[in-house]
Amino acid sequence: MAHAYVTFRRRLAVHAFQRFAASLKSSAEIMLLVFAQVLIGLFALVALPPMYAASLPAAQAIGLLIAHGLAMALPALLLRKRVLPLDVVYWVRRLPLPPATQLAADALVAAMMVGPLALLYAVSATVWLWQRPAWLLPLRGVLGTVFSLMLTYACVVALLSLRARRAPSGAPWQRRLAPPPLRYEARRWRARVVMLWHRLFWLPFWRNENMVGRQQTLLLAGAVGAALPWMQAPPGIARAVLALATSALMVLLTDRGDKAVREQLAALRPVMAAWPLQGRSVALAARAFALLPALLVLAIVFAGGAPHGLWGRPAGRAYLVLGCLAQVLLVALPRFTARGRVGLVLVQILVLTALGSELWK
């Protein structure tokens, strides 16, 4: 029979996976509908590096396998906070658990995290074995894929073990709080809207293992990374693909940011009701600031396309107008069903992509 702690960690991981899947449901629907063919191609290529490494010299093959194994362990950096929350870490540190039991629990949870990747490797490797390219060495390719998977698994186990053993030493209720100010000054709350937005929305999105700040940063980096080559229009680049990536990431940037702001407002509304300020102004400022990242991407698109005369064309003007209108609609419209929100986002992406693909014709 498994140890009670191992069973607890397994159930905690299952609950974390269910919550993670629920949080990604709307985004996953959008990504599958828009990038279905691209995602299928990426799934088929996931085992390409270790399969190809078999045809390289030993030093290059080992380097490629190690790099691939480490890269595939990066998603565990995001999931480790869900499968092992900080409150559980504080609690576990005070239990008389032997190291072997903790290692067994970490190994089991790591296997649950790497299991879908192993299935994906099996499908991808089967595709390459069936294709049989000239460079493929079947046995060595399969062994390289297994080695990369085992390296990823070992990295995930190490990440979970380090999280359980190197957490902050003091529990939250044991930390010293800052002394209260000696005197209080009357503040004009209307002039402090930016400060309140920074304290109530910006900082919480980066603290207490909140992933909203990092998520928005990655989406912004991806949108800018797609917009720059799209506007520079280098030869040999599929501009329609870059238009799709830029438009989709720009819309998702506003959609995810507005969703996070609305959830934060729902959590703050009971507390803000007792404050001597008009919460409506703070809410409007927070939702307006959610527009800024996508508008920054749109400004980069405008600046990059201006030298080429793109915005003098009807398709260019329509793209700019509808790009701004799409962001405003996502923030200004009241809350409605999740399915309706997905439909709105999908329509916006398709319309902007259709217009963006016409800019260079």
C-alpha cells in the first residue's frame, strides 16, 4: 500500500491538473480552432531532435539530446507551483517524512507530468519511423528519444524536490510585518488612481506565485516577435502566417488581460466597498490599462508598415480601425458566456488575419 503522503500528493496533482485544464479551456479552444494545422505539425516534430541526433557525431548528438531534454522540462517550471502549492510546502516541511517517501511522491507526480509527453513522443517517433528519411537510424533514434525523455523526467523530479526543500524558511504568519506609519495623511483618492492600479492590479499579478504577469509578458513578446518580421517583410517569409500570429496573439493578449482584471475586481469589490473612494474610477482605470499591451503591438505594426505605404490602402486602414475596435470591444462589453467570448475572439482573429494577409498584395 502506498504511503498516505504519496496518495495525498497524487490526489493534489490530479486536482491541480483539473484546475489547470479548466483555466486553459477557453484559450485551448481558440488555439485549436485557429492554429490546428500548425499544432499538429508541431506535435509531429516534437521527437525530431532526438531522432535526428542519432545521425550526428557523438559530441553533437549528446549536446542536442541534453538541450532537448532540458527544453522539454521547462513547462514543469510553470506547473510545479500548481502541483505543489506554497501552503502545502510550508505544511510538509513540518512533517516527520523520511526523504525516501518525499522522493517517491516527487517521482510519482513527475511521472504524471511527463506521461503525456511520453505518449506524444511515441506518436511522433512512429511518424518518423514510418516516413523513414535517409538520415534516420531507427534503433539509435529511438534510444535517443528515450534518453531525452528520461532526462526530462529527472529534471522534473529535481524541480519538485528543490521546491519542497528550498522554500522560504518562515511561514507567512511568522513573517515580520512592516510597522504602521506614525501618522496618517489625508489623501485625494481621485489623484491616486494610477497608484491604486499599481498596488491592486500590477503587483498582485506578479506576487504570490500569480502567473498572470508572466503570461502577459510571454504573449506580448510573442506578438512583438511576430509583428516585427511581418512589417519588415523579409523575403522567403510567409506573411500570411505572420499576420495570423500577430493578430491572434494581439487579441489573446487583451482577452487574457481583461479576464485577469475582471477576476481581480471580483475579489476586491467586497473590500473596496468599505474604502473612502469611488471604486468605479479604479475599475475603469484597471480595464483601460489592460488595453495598453495590445495597443503597443498595434503601434509597432503601424510604425513598421508606414514606410511601405501600407496604411494608405483600404485594407491597411481597415486593419488599423478594426484592430483598435477589437481591443475596445473585449474590454468594454459586459460579461457574457464563455462560449460567446470564445466566438467573439475567434471572429476578431479571423477578420484581422484576413485583412492582414491582404496588406502586401
